[in-house]
Amino acid sequence: MNHAMSFVTMNLVTMMYLIASVCFIQALKGLSSPATARRGNAFGITGMAIAAVTTVALILKLKEQQTGGMGLTLVIVGIVTGGAIGAYLAKTVEMTKMPELVAAMHSLIGLAAVCIAVAAVSEPWAFNIAEPGQALPIGNRFELFIGTFVGAITFSGSVIAFGKLSGKYKFRLFQGAPVSFKGQHMLNLVLALVMVGLGLVFCFADGVQPAWTPFVVMAIIAFALGVLIIIPIGGADMPVVVSMLNSYSGWAAAGIGFSLNNSMLIIAGSLVGSSGAILSYIMCKAMNRSFFNVILGGFGGDAPAAGAAGAQEQRPVKSGSADDAAFIMGNAETVIIVPGYGLAVARAQHSLKELVEKLTHKGVTVKYAIHPVAGRMPGHMNVLLAEAEVPYDQVFEMEDINGEFGQTDVVLVLGANDVVNPAAKDPKSPIAGMPILEAYKAKSIIVNKRSMASGYAGLDNDLFYQANTMMVFGDAKKVIEDMLKAVE
């Protein structure tokens, strides 16, 4: 009877995990477009709720067959505490801080993978991996080894990415500029080989007791590698870093899922890992980077050269007021708006929507052009505009709108820099080959920035010095509000 009950219970758990997995797949599908992103989020929340409730129910069922222990209490405390912190952060985080919040979440996933691996190696019978007094199977050791080093790299790498994105800390490793030294890549290679070697020693060690020394040293090296592969990456490449760390966190979870024979972790981790890798590939194409260099942490090494090449030149620029800009746009037939990080910093998206509504009322056709890596993370500008409830049919991706700039009367660039820099068309430029929004082809260009400072890539922007470009200096929100009054 107990055996039959156990069989029914496990089948029910498997079915619930399958339903949760379908929800996760639908979540990814929904998040592929701004128009369906809310529905995708709803699917994701539903899937995670099903998985969490099923896990708690399974623990309750197992607890009926055992006595003592704090397992269920700790699980509930973890869910309540983590859920409360997550809800608070989601409610209070500013749009400009979203990228570093994502990096922080990735670090927690990596650390969780390491902690679970340590627990599984210490007491494998508690996870039904091996019976008491028996050695861990080699296959499980290999899975735990992979989950541990990927999780460790994800944790420490995400911590560095968080520091670079935050920009609050004076510690050199957290600065936006790349940190490099002689022999850095060779050191990374040696550490990686030693890490793999120690992992193999752990996997094939004889005896019932686990080989803790190679396991612990391997984990320490992995933590160090996470730091070393991220510090040489400059701030301009942070969107790709965030995407790649997202992929790493997924693979770490999947690796642990195999060890624990948990289908939910395997499926969810694989979805996150594969989708993150695909997104990273798309980001690399958008920034003209090598995908394999990203994986190895080797890209960004040319950033210092880029910074040197991008020293500010003393060239004349044409500047104007918000009233001038409003007059030009109000008399145009077509306007394309290019949002950037400066718009997010000023939290000017709601005022911008009002301006667009007034221009549309005057008969002006207005569209938004989104570069894949605008902002500090993939999709940053899409989320920003969605927060202001900008109609999705006005928002266009780079490949869909680039052909229209040549026939556009006015392009309004708000806080964007590198993604509209015509220097990418110069074969000698450090960003040569990087796909850009071709704003320079428009009849008139209006650029709003606080100053002439360079973007994350550290390069002077040739767009600012074109004869048909007018610079409007100031905070984006203040400038847009002044434009609103002038349009009225």
C-alpha cells in the first residue's frame, strides 16, 4: 500500500513539475516581445508558484514517513524571507538600477548551486544519491563538480558585474574601466586547467569519504576565475556580461538538477542557460564581439586602446534650446526617437510619452528606435518605454527601422551615445563593425545630453559634430518638459 501510494505521489509530483515547465516555456515565449511580456511574466510566476508548492507538498509527504528534522521549517522560512525581499526590491528598485539587480540575482543563483553541491557531497543519502556508508557514484560526482565550478564562477563574476554596473564603489575591481595585467589570459588558462584537474581528482578518488581537499580547492579557484574573467571587461560591454552570466546561472542550476534527479531544476536551468546563451550571441552580433571571447572572458581587452583613441577632440558643435528643438520637431512630418541610458537616469519616459502624444496630435508621425544593447542590459529601453505604457506599435528594433533614417525629417537622440556613433563605419575605429542606429542619415538630428562626455566605450561621437546636428544640453526630463511647453 505504501509503495503504491509512493508511486502515485511521485507521478503526481512529476506531472506538476511538467506543468510548471510548460509555464516556463510559455514565459520565455511571452518575454520575446514587449507586447506579450506581461503575459510571459504571469506564466513565469505561475510556473514558479506551482514548483514551490509541489516541493513543499513533497517534503510534507516525506515528513510523514520520518520523525524530527527542520527541513520543512527551513524551506518555508526560506520561501517567505526570499519572497519578501524579492517583492520589496521589485517594488522599490529604480529603472536605472535594474541591471545591477539582475546581476545580484544571478550571483545568488550561483551561490545557491555551490551550497547545494557542498550539502550533497557531505550527506548524499539526504538527497537519495547514495545509501549511508556508500560512496558517491562517479556520475553524480561529475555533475556536482560541474555545478560547483559553474556556480562559483557565476557568483563571483556577478558580484564584479554588480559593482561595475552600480558605479558606487571606489574599489578598482568595481570600476567601469577594464582591469588588466600582463599574463592575465595565461593565468586564467592555468587556473582553469588546475580547476578541471582537481575536479577530475575529486570525481575518480577512491573511498567512501569524499575527497574534500581537491573539491574545496577547485571551488576556491572557480571563485577566483569568476573575478578574473570579468574584471578585464569594460563598462561598454556590460549588457553582454549580464546576458552571459544569466546563461551561466541556468547551467549551474541544471547541473545540480542532474545530481539531485530533480526534473524541475534540469528543465528550468536548461531553459535559462540556453536562452541566455542565444541572447548573448545576439548581443555579440549587435556589438561586433566574438561569442567565444565572451565565454572565455577575453573580450574587453582592447578597451584601453579604445579609450585612448577616443580622447575628446576640441571641435565646434552647434547647440540650441529646448524651444528650438520643439519648433523643428513640430514642423516635421516624421520623427524618430532614439532612447538611451540618459533617458533612464532622468526618469523622463513619462514626459517623453506626453511629448510624443502632442506631436502626433499635430500630425507628426513618431517612432521609437531601439538598439539591442542600449542602456545597461538587454531590453532595458523596451522595459523603460513599457513602464510609461508607450504603444508597442510605435517601438521598432534596429533591423526594422534602420532603413527609414534616410527619409526621416528629424531624429531625437535622448541620452544615447555609442549606439548612434558613426565611427563604427570607420574600419580604423575601435568599434569598427559594430551595428548602430543610422541616425546620422536623417535630415536633422537633435541630441540631448548633459555634456559632451563620451559613452561607455570611451569614444568621441562623430554624430555630435555633423552640420545637421543640434546639441541640447541638460537633464533629459527638464529638456523634454520644456519641449512640451513649447509645443503647446
